[in-house]
Amino acid sequence: MMKTSSGVTKRSASRSERSKREMRFGSHCVYFVDTQRKRRQKKSQRLWKAVCRHTCLLDNDDDLLSSFQHASPRSIWLSFDSSAFSSLANHISVFQSEHRLLVFSEVAEATRHVLNVYFRHVLAAKEAISYLDAKELAEVLVAPNRADLFIGGTVDMKDEAVVLYRGTIDPLVVPLAWFVGQSSSSPKADPQKFQVSDFGQTVKLGEFEAASDAILYEFDSDFRRRRKKELLKEDKSLGASIRRLRLQKNLRRDDFPGISAKTIARIERNEIGAPQAHTLAAIASRLDVKESDLGSY
């Protein structure tokens, strides 16, 4: 290891920079493993330039082994070549991991079996999968909402399914029939022209486009529950305000004397357009706020 003019070894400087990036990105840190220095090769430079500002570079086996065992759960790992991870098999026999791996080259079947021991999902770039371009891919992989964006996918005509890969490298299978059904009153979906675009926010099948939010809302129950909560927070209606205030006060719907739980539920869902004055007064009293403030929460 050579010393710099400041007396710090290059490897130590590299670890210092890596630590800074891990702290900066936290659980969204993306690790780029390049122990063979392939980023210096001309054909790899474009991709490297796109992702280098957003990743923690690991260019030696010591840093790889250390980071791999201490990285946040569900971390994303990138590499030009799967051989960069050969040291894992030489030093770690069994490892329960939620890490995800994206390799920008083909991965041999035998090698994939080894990598599956260390990674929850392994995705290789040359598997008939259409990806975002390098710049957009880099942005999505480090985005706080990367789980809600897609980096690529493929169409399985035999099983009539579209496999989409999220920014977390997790796969999502969507029936091709859903896209065809959605395109009945718009440009017809063409499975032969599949593409992910707009920084992972849009899935295209020819001229037909589907928003990632719409797809996830339909096929991911966790996203659907999260989105409904977000919409409730954004809802400025009287009913939504009363609901937020009730939950803030840790009250149940049957905690309002003289008002049935069913009536409270209907008011919260805005099914009663104009609740009676005495009802609103009773609700405000139980929530310990002014009646005029009920709609401001």
C-alpha cells in the first residue's frame, strides 16, 4: 500500500470515503464491487461514470468482505462481473442475507447457485431483460422510493406474463392480460416492444403506457395499503380531518357518547355531506377542540 503526501495509505483513504458514503446514503447505500478494476476499461467507463457518484466503491477483497457482513439489510450490490464476488465463497460458507445483486454481464448457471447463497435476488444484465439507460438506472437505484420504481423487465410470451424488476432488484409478475385490458380504450399494448422509461415511472408496450404507481397499486398489497394511508393524510375533507384527530387522540369510533360508531364511520368517509350541528358539536367536545377547528387537522 502506497502512502499519499498526507501520510494516509490509499486503501485507508478509500475506506474513509466509503464510510462517508455509507453514512450519506444510509439504508439506501449501493455498493459497487470492482476488485478487478474493470471500471478503467473503455467499454465500462460510461456505466461507471453514471453510477460512481451514487455508490460506495469496493475495489479490494478486504473491503468487500467487511462491507458485506456489516451492510444494512436489503442493500443493493452492483458489479461488472460476478467473479468479483469469488472471495465470498472462500471466506463465508453460510450467510443469511437479504442483499440484492445486479451484475452487468452474463452469469454462469453454476456461479448463480453460489451467488444465491449470499443474495436474496440475483439479476444479470444480459438475460433478455430490457433496462433503463445507465444514467436513469443509477438515479433509480439510490432513490429513497426505489421500491416504487422499475429498472427493467421482460415479457414471457409463453406464460403470458410481464416480469418487472424494481429499484430494489425485487421482481414483480404482472399478467400480460392486465396490460391488454388496460389498453382497450387507448393505444394497443404491443408485448414485442417492451420498455421501462421515465426514470422507472413508466412501463411501455409499444404505444401503450402504464404508470408504475398504477401497476403497483393493482399488484402489490403493501404498496396499496401505504398509498391509501398517504391519500388519507393528503385528504383535506372534514371527514378525513376528524379521522386523523380521532386517531391522534387514540379514540375508537364507539367512544363518542350519543353517536353510533356507524355514524362516525360514515362522517369520516364523507358519506354524510353536511352532518347536523349538534353532531359536530358532540364530536368536537369529545375530541377537545373547537367545532370551527374540526376541519383543520
